[in-house]
Amino acid sequence: MVRLLSAWRRELVCRDAVALMTDYLEGALSPRRRARLERHLAGCDGCEEYLRQMRITIEVLGRVEPEDLPAEARDELVELFLRFQDEGDDEGGA
């Protein structure tokens, strides 16, 4: 339990911040997580630039809903995401 609390209190690293960006842009973060991310962004030029680029991409390309994609494309994206999650689990150790 102490390990979980210390992980929650530590500052975000860029990898954690990037993982929260989509929820941040969609207004889906809890107030606490939003505040943690905004503290990180205030001190990290790289993540601030990443967020700026995401906003520009959304503005230029608009929004794509899952039903707008062909079923094959959705399946490939889900498979890619699951592989990405598995790789992240391997790096973090269990």
C-alpha cells in the first residue's frame, strides 16, 4: 500500500504525461489527475509541445469516431493497442 501511495505522490514523468493527454484533451481526467498533468506541463517544454501538436492535429483533421472506420481498420488499431499495452507491461516489470 505504501508503494502505491508513493507512486501516486511522485511527479509525473513524460511517459505518464503522454499517456494522459487524450483524456486531458477530452476533459475526462479527474481534477486531481488534471492538476498533476498541468503541473508537469508547466515545467516540461517537450510535453507542452507534444500537447500543442496534438491540438493542431485535432484541429486540422477533425474527429474520427470508431463507427467512421472500416471494421478491418478498427480491428488493426485494437490489436496494435493491445500489443503496445503488453510491451509496456513487460518494461514495467511485475
